[in-house]
Amino acid sequence: MSRRSLCLWLAVVTWWTLYGVVLAIESLTIQTAAGTHLEPDFAHAFRTSLSSAWIWIPLTVGLIELAQRCPIERGGLAVSLSLHSLAVVAIIAIRTALLFGFNRWIGWYPQLPDFSVVLASSVAKNSLIGWLIVGVSHALLYYERANTRERQAVELEARLAQARLQALSAQLNPHFLFNALNSVAELVHRSPAAADRMLVSLGQLLRASLEGSQTQEVPLREELALLERYIELEKMRLEDRLRMYWEIDRSLLSVPVPRLLLQPLVENAIRHALGQRTTPGKVVVRVARQQDWLVLEVRDDGQTPVAQSAHHSNGIGLTNTRARLRALYGDEHSFALTRTDADDGTVAQVKLPIRMLEQAA
């Protein structure tokens, strides 16, 4: 017997047993209220009420199974209505026959009346109960169908979101490789030895990046380690022009963050800070906790006015980052690219709910 069938039988047995107990108590209450001198017959009341209720157990299960196999709905309305009508008629006949066959042991009637009287009583009472069970059976059927459709919709939405995240990750890696190769190309003629070292480091970085390409979130310490490898590549190209600073809350290193979240932000900051100047540029990576939010900031000291820096928010890396954050966290995040309060640089700030991240860990 399947788990579903077992649960169905247990529910039906429980329901009709409770129904029988209620009938027995009602019968005893009526006897007491009538004021007769006879003592209430508890055994007789419970025997007749429970046996009458228990007869319904297999009949109810049968009606529920019939509703599952042949529901009353468009496409086969005439056939299903006929089958359920025949089932109710069969129930009336079965209960009438059982009353006649077992009355001498159960004692429903002190003196068994004519068959026509018992049949008329059975039609009046059991046809109504039978159709009520048919209605409840269909309500259960439609409830199960609605739950199934809702579960399938949720699963489909999750699969679509996962596919979209994988597509965004697949887009991010080639973009990252393209920019890294551009950095190598800048060194090939100026410093072949440095370009060779850079290619070796690039291979190590790509290997580490691809090893986790199917994972959307990694601990912050892994994200920072990957970022450090990328910055080593950039330092080979920019040498002393790039000045990196770290402000990391070490207590947050185990918190999961989206993979390759910081790399495009740092890449954008480096290009912004050093793209139009020959003097050294500063980039600061900051990770802190702000109440229930994990705050990740990448700050540069680029002097480009706000009106001219808007295009920095439209690159592939940052556009991809925005899309990934929406897919992973919906509205429970923020991502802003703004000037500092003193207008002496640009800040890329991402806020993520630590609660959500800790549950994902």
C-alpha cells in the first residue's frame, strides 16, 4: 500500500469513527432527556452507531478513488456522472442489504420493518451522504491538482532562475578573460618577461575561476582570494600606478557572496581611477556589516565628474552584476554607483541581507 493510500485510509477511518462516537453520544443524550426510567444502554448505542458509521469507510474510499480516476469534468461529463450515480445507487443497495443481514446481531431495529421501509429510509439518507462524499472527493482532487500546479510552477521558476544565473556566469567568464588578455597584450612588446609571468598567473586565475563555475555563491574568503589574484595581474601591468587598500571585517569571511562579484567592480574602479591619468590611482576594497546588511564597497579616487562617469555603470561586467544580484536576491539587495561625498572618487556599493546569506550557507 502506498503512503498516499495509507494516509487516505487513516483519515477516513478516523473521520467515520468520530462520526460514530458523536452519533452514540447524541443517542444517549436523547434517551436521558426523554426521562424514561430505563438506564441508558451504552453498549447498544455505541454498537449501532459505530457499526453504521464504519460501513461507510470502504464505501468512502471507493468514492474517493472513483473521483480520482473518473472526475466529473468537461470532456467526459456524461460518463463520469453516470458512474458516480451508479456508485451512489450501489451504496444505497449495499447498506440496505447489510441492515437486513446484520440487524439480528447489531440491533439497529428492535423489530425489522418491511424491506420497502428500510429501502426508502436508505434512499433518503444515504443518497445525500453519498453525493456529499462525491463532492468532498472532488474538492480534494482539485486541491491536489492546484498544489501540484503550484509546486510545478515554483520548480519551473527555480529552474529558469538557475539557468539564467548560469548563462550570466558563462557570459562573465569570457568578458573577464578578454579584459585580462588585453592587459597581457599591453605588456608583450614593453616587457616580454612580465607578459610571460602574467600569462602564468592568468592561467592559475582562470583555473581557480572555472573550478567553481557551477557555484553561484562562495565564502567571502574565496571571493577575496580570487580577487587578489586578479589584482596581482593588474599590478604586473600597472606596477606602482595602482595602489590597493583593504578594509575587511575578518568576522565576515565565512559569509557566502555571489561568485566573481567584486572582480568587475574592482576592474571598473581601476579603469576609472587610472584611465585618464599618469599619476598613481587608489582603489579601496571594503567589507563591513551594517546591522542586518553585508556591505561591500569598491572605492576609487578617479576625478571624473558625475555627468561624465555615468557610462561606467553600463559595461558588460557591471550590467551582468546587476542582473545576477536581481536573480539571486530579488528586491532584497541594493547596488549603487555614486560619487563620494567629497566628490573625490567613485564608490560602487553592494548591500546584501546577511540573514539570507547565512541561510544559504
